Amino acid sequence: MKNFRDYITLTKPRLNSLAIVTALAGFYLGGNGPLHWALLLWSLLGTTAVAGGCGTLNQWLEAEADSQMTRTRKRPLPSGRLKKEQAFWFGMGLSVMGVAVLFFFVNDLAAFLGVAALVSYIVFYTPLKKITSLCTVVGAVPGAIPPLMGWAAAQNHIGPGGWTLFAILFLWQMPHFLAIGWMYRDDYARAGFPMLAVIDPQGESTGLMSVVYAVALLPVSLLPAYFHITGKVYFWVALVLSSLFLFYSFRMARQRTLYNARGLFWYSITYLPILFLVMVLDKT
């Protein structure tokens, strides 16, 4: 049972719950007519396996760095509770299973997006974390793919609606992760990750970029109403929520304190589920 919990921990369940929820929302928003339950379940199974594979292989690659960070050193690999080869084969198994489920039981496009998520996260994002602060931008790509996978699963093509969901999630991640970077900048520096908060010790660029992405998110978050995916209720709720997101980002940019970074972080994890919930409830 103990090892079972460690294997679950490797998949980063709390982080990947976001992938599952947004994929579910993407499927529902992209669907027409009665909900296709079997297709939905296969889509979620494939997405969950791919997301778990990404999390596991990421920890396999970063085991040494995780051992140097206070918030990650108790994970299964740096603590020695699991061996690296166990994590590798578990992550590979999940990844292959996820793509296979999407390919055989959903459609080619969803499977392709699953592969794109894996490659962008493991091949590009994870190694870049040791090289450049731009890794955060790269990492936001696989993070934004799940709602696109859900949309593609429902429609077998990607239109403006699917790309809108991708853009919302992509832009949302940036202030969210910049806040995390500022909160844990000492940890990242200790592990040798040149995050923006590490190479920008005064925090001016970190704060500025948070505001830039929050400004971009505001009009993009209104696009579901423009494309008639949702009604007017969503438009006004999104306008208020995104304006508050901009407020919290601006507040952190103005005073780069731990308190303001935490405020932006906590608002960001409140913002997204409410936004998607209202989107689903106000679907046209």
C-alpha cells in the first residue's frame, strides 16, 4: 500500500487534476447534442494516463534536483522510497497506455495532442528548466493542451473554440507560475534552475511579466462569449474575474513581497475552476 501511494505521488495528482478537469470541460464545450458518455470516459482515461506519464517522467529526470529543494526532497525518488528505473518504466507505461487509449478509442487528433503534450513537457520543458527562464513559456504549452484534447475528442477537429480554451489556460499559467517562482526562488536557485525570479533578484521583470500576461488574459477570457460557446452571463463573470486577476498581478508587480505573491497564487487557483465552471454552466 505504501508503494502504491508513492506511485500515485509520482503522477503529480494535484497538479494533473487540472488537466482532467479542463479536458472534461473541453469535451463538454466542444460537444454537440447528447453527451457521448463512452467517448468521454475513454478521453478522460487517456488524458489522465498521459498527464500521469508526464508527471512521472518529469520526476524521473529531476530526481537529483528535487533532492536539493525543500519542497520536493520528500518525493518518492529523492527520498529513496522508489528507484529511478521503477519510475521510468511506470512513466513510460502510463504514457504509452494513454496515447494508445486515445488513438484506438477516441481519435487520431486526440492521440496526436497527447504525444505533443508528452514531447513538449519531457523533451523540451524539463531539460530547459536547467538552461533558461523561458522554460516557463515552453511548459505552459503542454499545460494548455488538455482542454484542446477534450475539444478534439468531442469534435475530431480544432476550431476557434478549442484554440480559445488553449489560449486561456496558456495565459493563466504564466502569472500563476511566476508567483510560484517568486515564492520558492531560493529553492529554485539551490537546485540550479534559472527561473526568472532567480535571475531577476529584485523581481521587476517577474512582476512586469505577470501583469503583461494578465492583461492579455483579460480579452482572451471573453472570447468564449464572442464565439458563442457561452452566453452573456459568462462574459460578465469572466470580465470581473479577469479584472481581479489583473489587480492581483499588478499588486505583486508593485510590491514584490511574499504576501502579494501568495495572494496572486491563491487567487489564480480560485480563478480557473470558477471560470471554467461558469463556462460550462452558461454553454449555449
